[in-house]
Amino acid sequence: MNHPQPYLVGLIGNGIGPSLTPALHMAEGRAQGLDYVYRTLDLGALGLAPEQVGEILRWARSLGYNGLNITHPCKQLVLRHLDDIDEVAATLGAVNTVVFEGGRAIGYNTDTTGFAHGFTEALPGAALDSVVLIGAGGAGTAVADALLRLGVGHLSVVDLDVDRATALAQELGGRHPLTRVDASSFDKLSVLLPGADGVVHATPTGMAEHPGIAFDAALLHPKLWVADIVYRPLDTALLRAARAAGCRTLDGGHMAVYQAVDAFALITGIAPDAARMTAHFRNLVA
């Protein structure tokens, strides 16, 4: 009797105990008839420093891991320990998925591809002439690159740290020279949002630990689509306000699921059932 290849996968990061990614991967593995084990490698719990990510990669490769997901604070630190980096991940300067293949460690970024896939699925035909991105951190960077690959004509990056927003806008402009990218501050949202097609929120505001809305909900209008990357809770205060204002919306579950969908495909070479993973994810969140 032929048995399917077993898969051993891990997640490296700090404070990752509550992550839904292991359950999401293993449920899809079972559904595919795979022997699929996914372990969390929490740096804090193991007494390891983020700078030891290179050692952890070597251990994982020696122990027979097929792949790893990488999260905060190691997405940049892991770069110099890889044998090859996918073009999209190299452009972003951040890796969240490592695949061990033929003795090589190859890095990918499925945060950015995950947002793009989720956006295309949930907001088909959404106007992309002018979009405002709120949040210039790691998640915002991944989302920004996805938006530009999707064809946004003018992207305004807004952050409490205007210098950080400016630096990201300059990086994006260098990578996408045919697109207009600029930086702005929160007090300019009253000028930016009335003429925008869409807004993406990529800050922690709205999470269970950080309730609220990052900007004045009175600026929302029916011609605006609204995307939130927060997924705990799925139905954030921002999305509720957006629906009340007549906006089309995209919740953070789409990005969370599709980063896992893309990672599963990279690690196994098997196309997962995205609808099944979405249903399982939403059951887990509920």
C-alpha cells in the first residue's frame, strides 16, 4: 500500500501560541489525505532570540521539516539565511514562508500574494484609480505592494510616523515607477478620502486588544470600498461603520486565509481548497 509523503511544517515567531495557522494547515492536510503536522516554534517559550532564526532554519532542515512560516520579528532577519528568495519577497525585503527543496531554503512572501488573492475574490471590479493605505508597518508594506501589482493608479500612504510613510512611499515609487505613490499624515485624510476609490486599514486599531477606529468614520462615503486587515474580530468597528455608510467591504479573514492557502501550495505542491480553508478559518474565529 502506498502512503502519502508525510509533511512536517513549523511557525517561527514571538507570542504565536494563539495563531490559527497550524489548525488551518492541518485541517486542509487531513482533507487532502495527507499526513501533515504543523508545529509552533515560539521564540519566547523556547528561550531563543530572534537573531537565532538562522540556527533554527538549520535545525529544521536537519530534522526533516518541509517548510516554515515566519512571522514577527523574523521576517527580515531570515533573509540572509536563505539560499534563494522569490522575486516578490526579495522586492519586499520580507519573507513569511520558507520551503526546503533539494537541500535549499527558498523564501517567499504570501502576505502580499494573500492580500491580492483575497481582494480579487471579495471585491471584484473595485475601482483602483486612487487608494489610501493607512499604516506603513510590515503589514502595510505587504498590502501596498499587492495594491500596486493589482493596478492602483495613485496610492497615498498614511501613518502616524510620517517619516515611515515617506520612506515606504519612496521605496514603492522606486519599484513601481509608473504609479504615483506619495505619503501623507492623518490630518490630510479629510482631503484624501472624499476623492478616493478605496481605503485599506493596516494598523492594530480594531483588534480586540486595541478597540476603535483609526480615523474619523464620518469620512466614509458610499463610493468608497473599505478593506481591513484585522481579523480578530472579523467584524471590526471600521467595517460596521463602512457598511452603515454604504461601502463595499473586505474583512481581514481573506488575507489571513489566502496567505495560508498560498503557503500550503508552496510547501506541498498541492493546490488546496480555498473555499474549504475559508470555511474552516471562519469557524475557528467564531
